[in-house]
Amino acid sequence: MKIRVYPTGLGTRDWRVEFADGRQICDIRLAVSSIMNGSRYYIIVDGTVTKEGTFDFAVWDWDAARELLTALVRSMYLDAEISVEIPQTSRAVNG
């Protein structure tokens, strides 16, 4: 089974999780904090938070976001092939 995770807004806060055929599974919202154990995740199905918890990270970057999202989806679908789409950074933004 293939599952796709992609951002629905700018940055790393809002994500959509869906099967390869486009059927939505859930949304994931990440609230990143610099306080130890202050960062939280929320798994949202049909507008309702169905699971939430905390997470820690050494450096918050796209790799850390991908690792966390993969772990969250894998907790629901153990054998799934999960792809997390990271936005391509525009040269104009970096330049």
C-alpha cells in the first residue's frame, strides 16, 4: 500500500495524508517549540483530533519533518510505502 504525505500550507505546520488513489486518510498539524517536550503533533480526521502527542528534535529542518511524519504514518499503517513530499526551494527565494 502506498501513502503520500504533502504540505497543505507554507512551512512545516500543515500536512495531508492520503492513499495513492487520492483518498484522504487524515491531516497532521505540527506545532514546533524550542522548549523541551513542547513540540506537539495532532492527527486530525474529519475535523476532529484523533491522536496527539509530543516530539523532540535535535535540529528542526525538512529532514526532521520527513522523519517525524513517516513515523506518525507508520504508526497507523505499519507496512505502507510512505512518501513525504518536501517543497522545492525556489532560487529566487534563496537568492
